[in-house]
Amino acid sequence: MGTAPIAGPPPPVPAQTASATRTAIPPAPAPAATQGTPKKVKANNRNLQRYGGALNWPLSAYNNGTQCSVTVYEKPNYRGRHAKLNRGTGWKRIGGNLLTIYSNKWCVR
């Protein structure tokens, strides 16, 4: 009689693992030449684009007015996303709330 190899239990299968990586794409930084350059405005302004700089990717915004609240808008002609800043208030860090401030209107209720 011939001999047959004795088969033992099958070898263990390595545990399957899954992994995924996400690469976050950071927002474009503000231009270095204008970071931290404050811009002051007064009266209503339909188009602040001519001032550029700090109004593109603004880092902070404050209402240092003496009489009214101000509404700042992301686009010219009082359009786009907007936010109201009461007198004496502001944002130390705007983040993604408004990517630009291109118009403003005072004493909006």
C-alpha cells in the first residue's frame, strides 16, 4: 500500500485590514504682502474691490463705528453671503464665513 501525505489543518489566513487615507486640501492662503494690513471704511460702499488686499481672504473684521451696526457683504452691490456686526463687536478670526468683503452698508436694521 502506498502512503498518502497526512493533511493537517489549512494554514491560517492573515486577517484582512482596510485603511483609507484622506488628504485635506487647505484653503489658499491670503497673499503674504497684504496680511495684517487693516483697511478702514466709512459710509456705505457698493464696491470695495478697489481696496483689495485685506478685503480678499479677510482675517478679521470689527465695527469700531460710533452710531450704527454694519452689514458686510461677500460681493459688490450688497450681494452674496453677508454678516451683521453690531457696534463695538467683530470677529477675531473670520475663517470661511466670508471669503471676501466687497461691500458694506451701515445702519441696517
